[in-house]
Amino acid sequence: MSLSRKYLTSIEDLTVEEILNLIEHAIEFKKNKDGNSSNQSLSGKTLALMFEKPSTRTRLSFETAMFQLGGNTIYLNSNDLQLSRGESIEDTARTISLYVDCLVARVYSHNTILELVQNCKIPVINGLSDLYHPCQILADLMTILEHKKSFEDLTLAWVGDGNNVCNDLLIGCAKMGININAAIPQSYEPPQPILDVVTKESKLKNSRFTIVREPIDAVKNADVVVTDTFVSIGKEKEDEKRKSTFIPKYQVNGKLMSYSRDDAIFLHCLPARRGQEVTSDVIDGKQSVVWDEAENRLHVQKSLLASLLG
């Protein structure tokens, strides 16, 4: 399959059919993971990773995906580029386009992603910005589908900060018709334009989207419970304020999980700050699927790269 757009800035860029096709192919990659050495569909292709932020899963999954599909990867720390000495994003994008076949950018400002898309002549993938994290959400949706078999009649509870992962997850779930209960403190909600998109998509699918202040109200009878760090990269100066706002009220612990369905699953994009947004008994417990979720990053990256470059 190929995508209608040669870029991925947000899960909003994808149609429902494209999301389902990407997940379907990711599941096939996962089934055949022991024999992937025979799939060299990206032989001769080179992927550049341009990262302003630290990364474990995003970097490892993309580098491994390219290697296993026969391609090559070049890692570009932004401090090593002429960007650090004043070269423009526009000129950097044009230069990168001359040498490689695809670019994954992990940046502080989403405007950088948009500038790269505008000026690159190659596919651009958002590996995380301050607004969105589409690759993570593809893995999340794949994990939900694996464990729940369908998106129909599901309720997802988000507990915590209205951050980049939250933004894209709400959009992705709304697109798939999943009911959403988001427990987010006042003043920490996603930006209004994103809430408008989620509301619109939910109405189109006749699903429910609500924002509440009490985590119990969100988690009660939920099929999926999700959280993330309370202090995202770039928000370190707000560390103490955020901790006092979110802890302990918005912490996902055993007591809070007890309000969800008995067969509910717990997701976290990682890294986790154990004892802050989640307790160890939850992340290591029987309802946790965070390691499936982390593994699925590899398989959705393969699916995405194959769709853009194959």
C-alpha cells in the first residue's frame, strides 16, 4: 500500500483506511519477525534521523526497522548540523533531500516539522514534536486492536497532561470510533483546535468524547487506560508546579485501575517515571501491555517506511 500523502505530521493526516492498512501490515511484520531478514524491500534506501530531543524507542525502532528491511540510517544530532550555527530549516531541508530517501525529525517545535515538509523533496515523518506523536499512536492503536480484537464499543480513559501524545491519541481514537474519557486538570487541556478536531471526528463516528477533572470518572468501566509523563521534554522548568498539580490525584495506581473493567489494559508510551504518573504495581501488573506497545513501535515503523519508500 502507499499513502495519499508523502508525509506524516499527525495521525490526522491519515484516513481510517490508511490507519487500518498500516496496522494490518505491521501485524504481518510482527508475525514474520523471525524471518524478516529475507525482506529486503528497502535495500539501497537511506533514512536520516534528525533529532533535537533525546530518544530511546523512536531512534531504536527506526534504525532497526531500516536495517531489517535492508536499508541504511544516518543519525543527525541537531547540534552537529549547521542549524546550530544559523543555517535555515529551508536550506537544511533542501540539502538533506539531496542525499537521503526519507527524513524522521524529532523536534521541539511543530513548526519545524511543517517547514521540513514544505521544503523537503522526500517523505518527512514526525518522530515527535511539541504537538503530536503519530508514530506512537499507530503503535498504541495496534496494541489496542491486538488485545481487544476490535475498536467497536471500546472506551479509552486518558489520565494526566494534555500533551503531544494525548493530542494525537485523542484524534486517533476519535477517528476509529473509540469512546474517550479524558481526565485532565484545568489549564492543561489540549489546544482548542485539537479539541475541535476530536469533537468533530467523534460526532462523525457517533462516539463519545468528554473531558473531566476526576480521574475516577474517566477510568470507571474503561477498556483501556493510558497515561504519560507529567513533565514532558521542554517543560522541565515547570517540574515542581506540575508535580504538585498532578500528584497524587492523577497518578494511575492500583486503586484507580480497580475502577476500570476487569479486562482493561494499561498503556504508557514510556519512559515512565515510576511513582509519579504510574506506580510499579500497575506498569508491571497483569493489565499492563506497555512492552507489547513498545515492541509494536518497531513493526509500525516498518509498515510506515515500507508504505512511503517501498
